[in-house]
Amino acid sequence: MPLIMVTGFPTSGKSTRAKQLHAYLDERIKETSNGVPPKYRLHLISDQTLSISRSVYDLSALPAHTRSANASEKDARATIYGAAGDTNCTANQKPYGHRAVFFRSDALPDKAKEVNQERLRRQQEAKTAGQHLEQDEESEAPYAPENWDNLVFRYEEPNAMTRWDSPLFTLLWDDDEEQTKQTFNSLWDAVAGEGRKVVKPNQATVQRGRDAGGDYLYTLDRETQDIVKGILDQQSEEGGDEIRLPKDPSQAGGDELIVELPAGRKTGLPQLQRMRRAYMNLNRGGIGLEMVGNLSGSARIRDSFVRYLNDAFEREG
């Protein structure tokens, strides 16, 4: 199940919308379970569920170096920019089906500030009367005015045009029950519906597999050496040859790879070794060569190296 991040100004209705969404998803999951154990489990995580006080956002009394050390932690809970990038990188490292979804509770700053001021007023009245104001689920604690202003100033609204803020679903403060349900339906279709997008791990963030024998570098060195040797053995003095090499030397009569050498000159060993070293430096991590150690792995290395050589010869003219 994807991670759904609820974002918005402080006191803009995020907690209320999160509870509404939680209730909606819980009902949809029950409807689709058909008497079997549910496919998904819901976890609602917030400052309240983690017992995080509003006072954590007040860093004015701390030394400058302490405020700097806590800036990213503060932003991760209160704003969207840093958390969005971190969340997408984490999602890309996970197996298929994980993704970040953003749900914005949108209210004008003046309206959100009015809510916070009303909470401050009730808190002050209770304090004046010598009473302790219990903060239940429907009445959250207010922010200190300076903290509220600071959080609004630092907040960056998500942008659906950017991949790290997408998909994005927005509910306005005044949206009625029908509009709310339509938005929740669209969100459900995106995260659990039949037409949802399958998110694959990103090659740039996922550790690539290697063979159990640990001979990846040896195989890479051996196969690229063999390609270079085959080119030197077959090319003519005039250059411009098409060198045919077996894709898998262990299989007689199998597929062939073609190296297209530049015309008008002979390709020497120094040039080939330079290209070979560059290719090995690019591929020491095993990107895209998961099956090293068997015939398929060797064939992939040879095919990839030949394509690299052909591209390099074409660029150099």
C-alpha cells in the first residue's frame, strides 16, 4: 500500500481530512476483501498518534547551532519539500507497488490563522479560569503565533507537475461531502484500483544483484578482453571492417555480434584498450547485468560492450 502524505498549512484541516480519508479507506478495504483477510492494512500516523507536542516547533530559545541541527527534522513534519524528495527515493528502493501519494488539505492562510487564534483564545480562557483544557481528538492544541507564522512562511505547496509531488489530490476547506467522496474515489483508484500505475524500482537507487560466485569483475574483464582480441585478429589494414563475434562463445552457431570499425584507418590496441577501460569503469557496479556468472550474463556483457564500442566509433567519426 502506498504512503499517503497529507500536507497543508498548520490548522488548515489536515488532521480532520486525514481521519476522514482513514475511515473511507477502511470501508473500501472491507468492501473489497470479500470475506478473506484484507489485502491492505491502514496506519494513521500524526503528531497526535506519536505524542508529539506543538512545542517541538518552537526553536527560538535554542542556540543557533541547535536550531540548524533540527531544521530538517522540523521541516519533515511541517513542510513538504524535503519530505517529498526523501519519500520518493525511499519508495523507489522498495519492491513493486510502493509509491508516495500526496493529499493536500487546502485552506486560505487567513482562514487557517483564524482557526489557530480561536484555539489560542479557548486555551487562554481556560488558563484564566484555572482550568486545564484537555485536547481531545476533535480539539487539537494551538500553535504559538510566531511558530504558526514561521511554519506558513516555510511551507512549500506541492506541485502536481513535478514527479516528486505526483500524484496529488486536493480538497478545499469548503468542499462538501459529495466532492470529498469524489476526491477520495480518485485517490483510491490511484493507489488500489485496477488502473493504478505500477511503480518499478529506480535503477539509480537500487542495488543490482550479482552472482553467488562473486566473479562479476572477472567475467567483465574476461569478456571485454576477448572482444578486443577478436577485433584485432580479424580487422584488415585498411579498416572499415564489420567484425563478427559470437554472442556466446560456448554455443557453436549461435547469434553473432557485429562491430562496425571506422573506415579509412586501422583501429589500434591503445584505442581499444582506452574504450575498454572506460566501459569497465561505467559498469563495475553491475548495472543491468544481474545474471553474471552464467551464459546469459556473459552474453549480456558482450552485447553491451559491442554496442558501447559501436556508439563510441560513431561519435569519434
